[in-house]
Amino acid sequence: MSDTTSQPLLRPVRLGALDLPNRVLMAPMTRARATNAELVPTASHAAYYTQRASAGLIVTEGTWVGPDAIGYIHVPGIWTDAQTAAWGQVTDAVHAAGGRIVSQIGHLGALSHPDHLGGRLPVAPSAVNPHEMSYTPDGPKETVTPRALTGAEIAATLDDYRRAAENARRAGFDGLEIHAQGNHFIAQFLNPRLNRRTDAYGGSAENRARLLFDIVETVTDVWGADRVGVKLSPYWRSGTAFTADEGSLADYDQLLKRLGDCDLAYLHLVGPGGGAGEGEGDAGDDTLTAFGRFRAHYRGSVVANLGFTRESGNDLVARGLADAVSFGAPYIANPDLVERFAQGLALAEGDPETYYSGGERGYTDYPAAGRG
């Protein structure tokens, strides 16, 4: 018998203008299936997301806002008419299955590589090499020293975000999520080790956050704030630049307070262990402490991410530390994750060898429970 009343995760919730039938969200996950030169979503994308339409809300894989944003292979964009039309086929299919889906839009910044950009240097807040690995068509390569954006180029980048937001509306999405997590573009601006600008976008923590707030203003002008979310990872640790020390965490405390005044649909927050990757990590005592800290500083709805199980997710919502929980890796092999939670069924295991391999295997061929 399905349990849809006693589990907090299975109760309806309203996030801004988004009415959701449950609090089990599908987290954004890069799956590298746009294996075409135009980076257009395919029929496989529509099938994949539609299989998971019982999620309270689907957040798409991070989607490029423009050609200068590209930083991984086979990740779709949302800056061309062809990409937008293809995403429209995805949203139509998800909606026909009773689901809700928002587009996550983003930019890789200094984590990209000239191999993705026709030989051009990646752009970044400052000409500082983040010393991480970039995943290129020829395999992993060390990042290079990027080129600092000019003020005019920042304005052009904001135009890219506006165009992506407009295209997401044309494609029929239910809302938009701004990718500001991990070690990507916006997080690079927030980071004093990588942002050494002396203009309005650098220096103080408030100035380093200016780009994020300019992007929020740009996309909410298109969508309205109550259909826009932001994803952040204050505890992210990777390379030498992202250390999640007390100074950076204090900056995030203030950032969360300021975002509380934006009346967003939700803030999507990655807990401790953020360097482990989407859907990995361990939701333990450190996680409860972290989300207690987030709640103390953010006025608004919180979606929790990273390493949650049915039990720990229900516990976090029951404690009032989050309004919903997003699941990454569990959704790869469990398209019916909500029903498995409702019935208390064991979860299937995904095959990591196929996570980014292209093709249908390990993408759309995982069966629902009892149908394998």
C-alpha cells in the first residue's frame, strides 16, 4: 500500500507560484546526451524527463545560456531557436504526463577550456587559473588562465541570461533555476580567490555578489520572482580556490539574507560534502547543522540537496529545515522514485559507466519497480 500521508516528503507544497504534489524533486544532473553539433535536446531527453514526471518538480540538467558558456561535451543549450523548439517538445511531454519542469540555466566560466570555445580563452571574473580539470572532447585537461570579462562583456552576458530566460518561457517551462553552485561562473564571481576585480563586481563580498543579483533581476524581469529559483553550494570544496572556510561561509550567510528579499520561488541549497558531486555525499549531523544555519539566514522556501535518502529527507522536512528535498543519483535508476518512497521499496542501483556515455543505455532503459 502506498504511504502518501505519513511521509513529509509526499505531502504537497507550494514554492512561490509552483504548486507541487509532493516534495521529492529531481535535481539537475548533466547526462551528456545532446550528441549533436547544435547541442539540441533530442527525443531521448523528452523520454527521460517524462519517465520521471511523478517528481514534485523536475529541474533540468544545467543548460548553456550561450556559446561562451559551454564547458562540457554533449550538454544542451537554450540560446538558439532550434534548442528552444526541442525543449518545447520536452516540456509538452512532461506536462502531458502530469509533471512540472523548470529549466536550470548556467555558464561554466573559467572551468571551460579553449577546446570548447574554438580556441578562445574562457571568460571569468579575473585572469586567475582555478587549477581544476576541464572535461574536453579529448578528455580531461588542466584549466588554463582565463580572460577577465570587461564591463561591456558582463552586460552582454546578462543579455545572454535574459535571452535564455525568454527562450525557457517560449519552450513552455514552468519556471527557471539559476545555476550558481559548485565551481561554475557565478560561484567564481563570489569567490575572492578567483575574483580580484576592482570595479563594481569585485572587492567587497557585496560587490562580488553583484553579478548574481544582476542575473536574478534580469531573469525575474522575464519570469516574475515567484517562478525563479537559485541553486547555491556554500560548502563546496574543490581545488585550491573553493575551501568553504569560515570567511566564505560568513559571506554566504549574508548572501542568503539578501536573497531573502528577492521573493524567489525557492533557494536550492547543497549541503556539506559539496565537492563529492551531484547526489553523492552523506546527509548526517553536519547536514542538519548546515540546514539549520541556512534557515537562520534565509527567509523563504528551501530545497535541500546532496546525499539524502527517503529517511533522511523525511527527517529534514519534518524538522522544518527544508520545504522539499532534491534527489540526483537516485533518479538515474529509479524513474518512479516517488512511488518507491511511498511503498517503501528498495532503490535500484545505477551504472556509473553509462552516466555520461551517450545513447539510451543507462538513460531511458531503467524500468519502474515490478516492470524489469
